[in-house]
Amino acid sequence: MKRIGILTSGGDAPGMNAAIRAVTRTALANGIEVCGIRYGYAGLVAGDIFQMTSETVADKISRGGTFLYSARFPEFKEEEVQLKGIEQLKKHGIDALVVIGGDGSYHGALKLTRHGYNAIGLPGSIDNDIPYTDYTIGFDTACNTAMEAIDKIRDTATSHQRVFVVNVMGRDCGDIAMHVGVATGADAIVIPEEPYDIKEIAENLKQGFANGKKHGIVVLAEGVMDAEKFKDELLKYGDFDARANVLGHMQRGGSPTMRDRVVASEMGAYAVKLLLEGKGGLAVGMENNKLTHHDILDLFDAKHHGNYALYSLNKDLAK
Ligand code: F6P
């Protein structure tokens, strides 16, 4: 193996730059050249590829987003599009690849491995929704960003004795909502993985005001329903004032936290180690604080399991 490529794909996540840096520096230290591929699989197919040096990744570890840029590129499912990507890999003398992203990115990595180019996937997503890893790069930063935003919302909620339904990201996964809900002392957490009763939530919020609480915070995972709709449903049973708020893409931005930088660095170095061993078609994970890897195929049949004890804990603490 003389030269590897690296790309980031799907929704960006804070810490991706730290992972790119770790992959690059580890490869260079092992005498392997590194090519950066801009705009994910779209850039691979278009040949937006450049040689990276240790300097290229200097001063990037603290930056949010991905300096290689990202794209969603469902076209890469097509065999003929994959072959165009392979042509580019050949043209640039790239023997293997590291792909940082979520589910869609892993599909691409598996396809490339089957075409004879070992590819390793790193879990880069704020959602923490990938099976066989307790952690995805970007999750901690996104949770902290959402937590800080909700702390601010709570100030105005208190001043006006209002309920706020705050929609947080996570696609179909409730991990951001659960962690942020506990961290902000939410009155209710609503996630796709657990049943909920809007009437009961409204009754609890009413009881909270009756007990002297000055605000109500409902942290709603985006995979459940629209925040405005949830707020309207809530108001059918509650006599309080309420507002809906969608935190949105701000959760994907910002300088990565220490945890995201460290995990990204560990995973990036580990991915290169796997490639050096001649392995491909693997997804890197962090399980029980240890670096692990699994066949990408295994991930497609598996489901991510969040720490649902947090959901129950919040119910007890919100009383
Ligand atoms: O997967 C990351 C994520 O931010 C999800 O939480 C969200 O549902 C989705 O991406 C938004 O995608 P887009 O940036 O394409 O609107």
C-alpha cells in the first residue's frame, strides 16, 4: 500500500477534521502518502482529489465542519457511478480509503472494498445512531451545543412561565434528546424508541406549574414529530402558554469538544492500522471505551441501542 485516500460524507460532524488529521499523520508516519478527496463520494467521482501533507492538516483539530467538505450522494449506489469513482482511484494511484460518515457512507465503503479497494469506515455523525459503536464522532459537541441553547431557552421560559417544546436532531435516534434532556433537567423527553402519552406530559407540566415551577421544557427528538405540531397537541390538554423551537443545524457546527477530538484521533489512527494490516470493508467503533471493528455488512442488519436508562432516570428526576 503506497497511497490512501480520505473523504468525509453525509452530514458533517464536529471532530471530522480531527479524524482527517489523525489518519493523515498516522499514514505519513508509516511511509504512506495521503490524498484528500473533497465533497465526499461526489468529489471522488468528479476527481476532486489532491495530495495532502502534514501541513495540510495543521491547525485543523479545533475547527468545526470538515475542511474536505461533505455531500450526500445517493447516486453512488449505482454500479456505473462506483466504477467512475474506481477510475479516479486508479488515476491517482490510491490503493485504499478511509471514509468518515454515517450509514450511507458505509454503503459506499463496502462497495469500494468489493471492487478491490480496501475501505474503512469511521463513525462520523452527531446522531450517535450507528450500530456496534457506543459513540459517533460529533455527538458530544452536538449535545453540548444543544444543552447550551436549551439553558438559554430556559431563561426566557422562566421569565414568561412558558412551556417550550425544543426539537433536537438525531434523525430516528433519540440519543441526543435523552442526553440533552437529562443535562438540562427537562420536564419530559420524547424519543422515537419509547412510547409517550401527550396528555400525561401535559398533566405533568400543569402539575409542575401548580407546584411552583416557572417553566416547562420538553426535549423532543426530531424523529417523533414536528415541534409545532407537538406543541399544538400539548395545548389540547394544557392551559399554559407554550412555544416550539427547532434548534436545527446549529447542532452540527462549532469547535469540537475534547471528547470528540480525542475519540476522532484514536479512531483515525486505528483505521490506518487496519489498512496497514491489509483489512477493508470494516467499520471502526468504540465499545466499552475500547477501539473495535466489525464487518460493515454486520452493521446493516444490526440496530443501535441507546442508553435508555437515561430516559427512565429523567422521568424520576423530573417529578
Ligand atoms: O445525520 C445528521 C443530521 O443532522 C440529522 O440529525 C438530521 O436529521 C439530518 O442530518 C439533516 O440533514 P440535512 O443536513 O441534509 O438537512
